[in-house]
Amino acid sequence: MSSGAASAGPFVDPAPDEAVPQISDRRATVTLTEAAHILGISRSTAYELARIGELPVLRLGRRLVIPKRALDRMLDSVTQDNR
């Protein structure tokens, strides 16, 4: 039987002092608005970057979303290039 305590599972909550948008870890994508917040850019800039191909977007019907893995890879490549 369980002890009544909820298991943290594979996901770890960030430290309380970290500025992280509240996005469910179970989602595979983020909206362009969420990506803009993560990147520290405006929503309109995010849409412009998506339009010119600078952000890795998927079109789901009329919605544009960014796969979290693609966003992570993009940020990792920039970090690697700046070393």
C-alpha cells in the first residue's frame, strides 16, 4: 500500500527562485507566446521569427506550436556556439 505521499515521478520542480513559465512537463510542445517568454522576446517577434524560419514551428490546424525538444536543441546549439 502507499504511504499517502505523492510520488514526484520523473519530473523535478525547479527551485522557487527560478523564473520559469508554468508549463506542464507532460506537454510535448509550447505555444509561441510561451516560447517568447522563455526566450525573453515579444510575442510579435516570436511570430516573425516563426514566419521567416528562425523558430522550429509546427502548424497544427491554425495553431503554431514549437516542440520542446526542438526549442531545447536550438538553445543548446547556441550555447555550444558561444563557448
